Amino acid sequence: MNEIENLQGTVPVNVVDGNDGIAKNQTSSEVETCSNNEAAITDILMKLEADDESRVMKFSDFTGLHGERISVGKYSFPPALHPIVNNIIEVYGDVSATSKMNPIIAETVYIMFCASVKEMSNLRLEHVTEDLILKWRDAIKDALRINFKVDFAMEHLKKIACAYIGLMERQKLDSAGLRITKLEAELSTAKEEHAKICEQSKVFIDAAEEFN
């Protein structure tokens, strides 16, 4: 599957069931932790919508942008980005056609946008980080600001963000499950020890009760 086909596909998202109510025996620290988790999730999604100043300023923010550039239309791209550029044009047409920006600036933005698309398409979900998501957001929004028709990339990034959040929540859920399993094992061992002590000490316990 090529890179642009990946953009059109659906990113698998692990959904963790929530609970609107708070159990009566839930401690204040547990409630606070849940609130912090929900805030962190909301924060990532809000950052995607935020119109923050771009932090993507140079080609060194990406890898594989070396080599003699080759022209595709009115812009030139590093060899590693040619499959990406060609696939974008094949699926979406010339996304830069409506831009009136200075060609030198537009080319720089276009290259970093394509580099982001390449990373988004090739990187496995477990290697995604919040910093990467925000880097990709900045590159896409830079392209949108100069009127590139790249809304499709932002929509795909939102799917990646949701999948990333789902993966983080799944890991927390698995961690909680392991803690439960460990506590259940400890409880079972304690019950066995309790029963053994009761059996071994029954004669003496009975004697003590009779003496009393």
C-alpha cells in the first residue's frame, strides 16, 4: 500500500470504555488521576486545533531530505520525497495550485509538508509521540496557511492522534490489569496461609478459648 493510500485508510484505534460515575470506594487520588488523564487527552486534541506558531523551521527537523533535488511541476524535491509528491498529485491533484505565496517559501513549506506525510505514513503507531504529532501538525498548518489544499492530511493526523491516545489508554488499562492480577495472587496466597495457620493452631486456639 503506498503512502497516500495510507492517508485515505482508517487508523485502528483502541477504544477504552469510560465510566461517567465515580465508585463510592474510589479514593480522591484515583479521581484526580482519572481527571489528569482526561485532561491530557483533551489537551492533545485541542493542540491539533490550536493556531500556534509553527516550530517546524528547518529541513533538519526531518530525515532523508538530502540529495540533488528533482523538479516535479514548478517545485523541486529531494529524491526520497518523489514517491510522496507523485502520489499526492495522483490522488489529490496539484495541492499547491491555489497558493499565491512566493515560490521559494512555498517550495520549502511543500517539502516539509511532504516529509511529514512520509513520516506519518511510514512510522508505526507504537513509535508515535506527542512531539511528532505536533511537528506534523505544524508542517500541515504551514501548508494550509499559504492556501495549499491539504485538509486530507490534517484529517489523517486527527486519526493518528486518536489512535495514539487509544494506545496510551490501552497500555494504562493493561498495567492496571497486571496490578489487579498481582493483588489477586497475593490475596490468594494470604488466604491459603490464613487457612494453614487456622488448621495448625486449632487445638491451641480451642484450648485458649476453653481456658478463658
